[in-house]
Amino acid sequence: MIEIIPVMLFILGWHPDKPGEIDLQRPEIVFASVEDCELAGAKMVAKMNAAAQGQSGARYEFRCMTIPGREEFEAALKNKFENKK
């Protein structure tokens, strides 16, 4: 059996005139591989940067992150509840 670890796409936006303010977006889609996520992220960010260039001047980048597996979630919950004792 092949385990597929889903990958989430995050888009980070900021405006040069507003240092420290970051807009974080997560499109409602997951990907089967980091490569697929990076391809989609690059396309989305290129369009967003092109649109913002003549308007707001905002800048965008993307990050792809794997969703933790079930074992990692279970371990995190176990540790959380054990530390409360």
C-alpha cells in the first residue's frame, strides 16, 4: 500500500509600505505531492504579483507544507494530555 501524504499550499502576501503586516491565505485544495503544490503555487503567485504590480504594489510568495500523518497527530495529542497531569 502506498501512503500519500497530502500537501497544503500557503500564500503569504505583504505590502512594502506596511512592514510587519503579513496576509496568510490557504487555498481550499490539497496536493498529492510537493512538486504539484509548487507548480500550482508558482502559477498562483505569478498571477497575484502581476495583478498587484499595477495596483496595490503588494508582493506574494508561497510555501508548500505536508500535512502531518495520523501518528504525528496522535503523538501530539498524547503529549498534550500527559503534560496536563
